Amino acid sequence: MNSYSGHSGLLTDLYQLTMAAGYIETGFDARATFELFVRNLPPRRSYLAAAGLEQALDYLQNVRFTADEIAYLQRHPAFRNISAQFFDYLAQFRFAGDVWAMLEGTMFFPGEPLLRVTAPITQAQIVETYLLATLNFQTLIASKAARVVTAARGRNVIEFGTRRAHGIESGVLAARAAYIGGCQGTSNVMAGHRFGIPTFGTQAHSWIMAHHEEEEAFRKFLEIFPDHAVLLVDTYDVRAAVEKIIAMGRKPRGVRLDSGDLAADSVWVRRRLDEVGWNDVEIFASGDLDEDRIEALLAGGARIDGFGVGTALSTSADAPALGVIYKLVELERGGEVHNAAKLSRAKITYPGRKQVYRFAGAGGKFSEDIIALEEERFPEAEALLVPVLRAGQRVLPATDLGEARRRCLEGLDRLPERVVDPRTGDAAAYPVRYSSRLDALLDEVRRRVERAARI
Amino acid sequence: MNSYSGHSGLLTDLYQLTMAAGYIETGFDARATFELFVRNLPPRRSYLAAAGLEQALDYLQNVRFTADEIAYLQRHPAFRNISAQFFDYLAQFRFAGDVWAMLEGTMFFPGEPLLRVTAPITQAQIVETYLLATLNFQTLIASKAARVVTAARGRNVIEFGTRRAHGIESGVLAARAAYIGGCQGTSNVMAGHRFGIPTFGTQAHSWIMAHHEEEEAFRKFLEIFPDHAVLLVDTYDVRAAVEKIIAMGRKPRGVRLDSGDLAADSVWVRRRLDEVGWNDVEIFASGDLDEDRIEALLAGGARIDGFGVGTALSTSADAPALGVIYKLVELERGGEVHNAAKLSRAKITYPGRKQVYRFAGAGGKFSEDIIALEEERFPEAEALLVPVLRAGQRVLPATDLGEARRRCLEGLDRLPERVVDPRTGDAAAYPVRYSSRLDALLDEVRRRVERAARI
């Protein structure tokens, strides 16, 4: 069955459940803080746009193990020696932790926690996989969309990539994330229905090919969709198709070019449309577009009003994975607080609960981020992590997608040009540093671990 | 809400529904055949392994438009002038077409239809997007998995990539596809529950870090999981960790290396384990692995028994999209049959309903594929497309995943070595050609379209 609950406790890696069994069986009682962040930017990325929080919170509030799911685990060889106590725990399982997170559409950088979970360690562990998969993916797509939208310099970008997405549900979520990243809308109807995103699209080559004559295909479509018809003109010959439409004397809303020399064709089509006074008929382009091709088309003088972008957007094809990780940074056990830091060769994780402070300079431009301990205070800066769940209860209203999209577009505007422009894409042009207290804490933890290793 | 029905008619692109409205409104009554195939292989791919059919068929049998979904479309500006007839059509919508497809795990090549739909054109159009997204993705992952499994030369490969997949549901389906592609199992528990795939995994760095001493973390885990504990030894220092385990005198099932010099560490660990007579303790490796790193590790003498592969498998990171397309190849209307072919610049689609015939030579090795018209007969060859739905009713039993996996592994065995070896990856080493009747039909359609264009 393709239908499923997105709240199942089994939507996780097996080791989360074996570790959970381990904590329950040994009576290991601790409150852990995990932070979710990236160590490095993917290739060709100079910033990231946060997305996916709404789906993450919906999961955290509703994650459950059904009787059937627990029975599956009881039959699993890994749990052969596990007592009933653990399965009872799963039957009662609720996520009751505190969560702080960046709002969707917020721009962020490596090392900055996108989300922070403080909860009984077993709970914090079970939810890891879902949180990573959810925030990872939508952030990846929103960040790619922001690049494409920047390259389009104010022209509309519509997400067209469901068919090339990583499964149908991935297509729906990609449409959501692309909208946060600044797209005008999507072709995905479910994304329109579920999230209220504007949806676009009119006809495919098959409509043209199914009719005996291209002209008949255009005429019928214009009759049925007098206000919305964007006619696809490249099935046989772009210029012949445009001449047929002009000869019919019936003005479409727009025309779409999906192949061929988009720059030259768009210039020719614009001139012909203008010659007959159809200055408001839009030219829409699609077909393996991405930020580089859009940039090149516009630099080459293409007369295109809107872009339909598919595969590049729905899969972030040039950088299809984001190394989001979830690291233990603090452990409270028996009244003591331990700062945890992983010190395994070359992979340093700063310990302690963190906050990200963003400073703005003259003209409202962002000037610097400081990653600090939660209790540090920088009154002149904006604190990017806000409380979203307290003891498992939601304290943040549902994401307003339009607001998330504006936040992202505003971020593009307030970051330095050299960071945001896909041609320069210079992450180093925006300073992000750790507070001196965090650096001192890391040194302290490092010394403690080295001492322990010598024993 | 994260829960959803994977059978909604809204899981499609808007233009499928505007074209559907167009066909209904104009009383365009035709039976269309669409074929789903790829024009080209993605970078570094020399064959593809079919996957995703089960989810595609489940959708085709169950796709519906709910009242709520139809009300959404009625409010949509694109459908402002559309009559009640169309919305009534959607309320009654059932897919009642015929479908032929390649069984999951079948190896295939560019130009070969992976699936063929013959149905009233409106139905065939509405289901396009879902079919593409579903077959596209799972085929992409199964094909990547087959490369990784080949590189591992008989050692186990476990799919570990849910956290980096394109959303949580994508992670579940990636696990399924990776299993078809030859993996031994997955870390994804839902994939185990839903599809019966073996699941693996024991502990993460956080388990080690949460305990005061690494030794305590190991000891507790061994007590709870005496038969299944694979201990993670790279949190602080691999060799020190292995010495601690040996000193405890309690044999784990295996150890896992997740960072550092996997080749050198595995050789050292193997020697130490063998010295104490623990020859059956397995060494498992993970951490940004793919077919290239596995190949290099084994070539470099690494002593690794199993590989956990994450991002590379769940996202097919080096080639994250598959250009699966769905093209109109035939139209029956008013008793006449028209062969359709798209002749727009450089994108040729062969017309007519096709079948793929696979020939085998001495020793059972595959020798050649011929893409032919359905009615052509090659008795000595295997016909790869089999009937799966007749008038919307399933005629194929549910996919047996184990059988699909064996079919893929057998395909790897029967294709030429130069095609299958990831180091050579030479697609040209396997001949695929069109039948002479298909070539003749293409010429005929080409001449007809050129005549029509001159009129």
C-alpha cells in the first residue's frame, strides 16, 4: 500500500531502537541535548535556507508505535533478549522534549544549529533519523531554489520537477521547499492542495500530437481555457507554430518553448508577438534549466518572462545531498551536566547548548554571525533559534509558507552580494565565528577526553 | 499532516488535469499508448535495473479523486470555465487501461520501454507524473546499488542512507530499491516492516559518548545484545577501543569502523582479532562509502567483511536523476490507428507499441537486445515486457522482492563483464538495436509529418 502514516516510530534506523532498548534495559536515565547542523556546505553552495520544520514538528507531536509495529520488533532477531519493559515503553512512547529551531526561510551556515533537541536520551535518539531526513531534504531544495530564483533576476520561476523527484512524496515536499526558496509556484497539484502553493501548467507535447493538426490543438485549447492557455510551440517548428497562433487571431496568455535555441527563439517570438500588438503575451521557457542556463540565457539577451525548472530543482541535481548531522552536545545525568564533544580525528563538534546570533550593519545588511553558548547575550543581535516545542507541546504557530518565502527572499537581499550571486557564490564573504567562551569550552572538553584516554 | 494517501489523483502535474479537462470538454475520444523509457544513461551508468513497479501498480489500481480534492480544483482559477461534466468525470475516475512492464530487477537500456500504458487518453495522461516519479526513482537507486554491490565483490552491502534521502518516505523506498539492486538489507526499520527486508544496525557514537567510559558503553551493549552487538570502535581511538574489547574477553558479533584510514585500521583490527582467536568477529565499515571507495579499499588490501553505504545509495549522489520520459507512440481514434512520433529537433521517439527481445548466447550470457514492434516475433528471445494490468485489473502477482533481487543479481552475472564492472562501465559492450520494421515505421511517420508541415 502506498498510503502510510508519516508518524510511525518505525520511520527510523534500527540502531536508534537497539540503543533505545539499551537505555531502557540498563535504566540509563539522562536528559540529552542534540544539535542538528552541517559541517560543510555542499559543492557550489555559499549559504543554506532552512526548510522542513513544519513536517518535523508534525512528526514530533504525533510519533507513535502501533501494536502491529511493536509486534514486528518483537519478532525481530535483534530484540530476542529484550524484556517486555522496552516494548511497553514503545507502546506509551510520546516525544516530550524541548525543541528550538530556526524558522523556515532563515539563511544559515556551517556549524550553526538549525534545530536543537533536549529530551530524555531515548526519545532524542529515536527521532534523529526522521528529523535529519526531513530538514536535510527541504533545506537542500530551498537552498537550490534560492540560487535559481536569484539567477532569474525577478522573473518568475515555477518548480516543474515532480516526475524526476525521488518518489512522488518527495516531489510534493520539493514543491513546498522550492516555494520557500522563492519560486512563484509549482506544477504539483497536491502541493497546491496540501500547502496552498500556487500551481501552474497548461499543455504537453502529447496534447499537440494527439490532434491531427497543431492548429486544431491550439484552437481547442484556447476555447476551453480562454484566460489561461500557455501554448507549447516547439512540438514541430517554433516559428511555424507562432505564425499559426497569430493567424488564428486569438491571443493566448503565453507561449512555452521547451527545446531548441531558447535565446534566439525567444527573441524572434517576442518580436513577432510585439509586431501584432501582443506585448502582454508572456514567453515561458522550460527544458533542463538550472541557474547556470538561466544566467546564460539572460546574459545572452533572451526575452523570457518565466522559467519552468524541473530536475535541477526537485533533486538539487548538482549537489543532491546535504550532510546534516545530529550530535550530542550535552548530557544531564544524576544532577550533573556533561558537555559532550566528539573528538574522533578531524571531526570536532563544539560542546554545549548553542544559540546563533546574527548582527546587522548599516542599511540592514547582515554583517556577522556568532555561534555562542545559549546563555551568552548579544542584545544588539537577532537570536536565530526560537523555542518551537516545550515538553512536546507546540509553542510555535504553524508555518505561514508565504512568510517563510518572504524571509528567504529578504535573507537573499540582506546577505552580501558576493555570497548570494550564484556566479561568485563566495561563502567566505560572510563572517561566521564561534564565541570565545565556546572556544574555551571546547579546549576544556578536549583536555578532559585526552586525560581519560591516558588512563 | 505528514500522513497521506499515495493514491490521490492530485499527485500529478497541473497540465495533466488541464489537458484532461480539454479532452473531456471537447469530447476527444481516443485510446492512447504511451511508453516510458530513457533516451540516455546518466553519467557513469552502463545499464539500468528496473524497480518501482509494485508501487506504480498499487497506485494505478487505487487512484481516486476525493470530494475535497475535486472541490479544490473547482476553486482553482485554471478551471474557472470548466463544466460540471469534467468534475463528474473525476469523481468517477478509475484507471481502466492495459499495462505491460518489465519485472522489477530486470536490466534494461536506453530506448527500451520499461512500461507501456494503453488507455483512454485522459486516463493515460493523468497517471503520467506518478508513474514517472515512482519508476524513475527506484530504478535510479536499484541501478546505483547494483554498482556498489558489484564493487563489493561478494561482501555484504547494507543501505544506511535514510537520513540523507530526499525525505523520509524517499528513504523507505530507497531501501526497497537498494535491496532489489542486490544489497543485503537496510538500516530503515519501516522498510523492514513494510517490505520484509532484513534490517541491520546496533550503535552510534552517541551511545559511546553518553557513557563515562568507552569500555562501560561496550560492556553494557554486549550484555543486552549478546548475539548482535557490532561495536563502534572509532569514537576516540580505534586501536585503543579494540584492545579494551579484547581485554574484556567478551566476543562481539563484529566491530564497525566509521572514519579514519579504513584500509590500514581494518588490517590491524583483523590481525588483533585473529591473534586472540576471534576469526569470526566481522569487520564492518561505513562513512561516505560508494563503489569507488569500496573498490579502492579492496584493491588496497582492506580486510572488511561488510559495508554500510549511506548517501551514495539513498540519493545516487553521483547521478541523482534519471531522465525517464513518457511518450505518446500510438493513438486509436474513430477506428483508425495513428502512429505518433515526436519529431521536434533532435528528439526522435520511435512510434508504435513495442516489445523488447533479449537474446542469450552460449553459457547463458545475454548477447543482444532488439527493440521491435509488439507484433514481431523472435521465438528464441525472451520478451521483457509482460502484461501486468488488463482493463485496470491486476494480472501480475505482487512482486516477490527476493525474486526481484535475484533477477538483478542474475542480470549482473549474464551481462558482459565490461558492461557490469564499475571500473569499465562500458554500455557499448552490449548491443541494443531497433528492428528493421521499426526503423521503416519511423521513416514513414517522419515523411508524413514533413508533408503535413509543408501544407
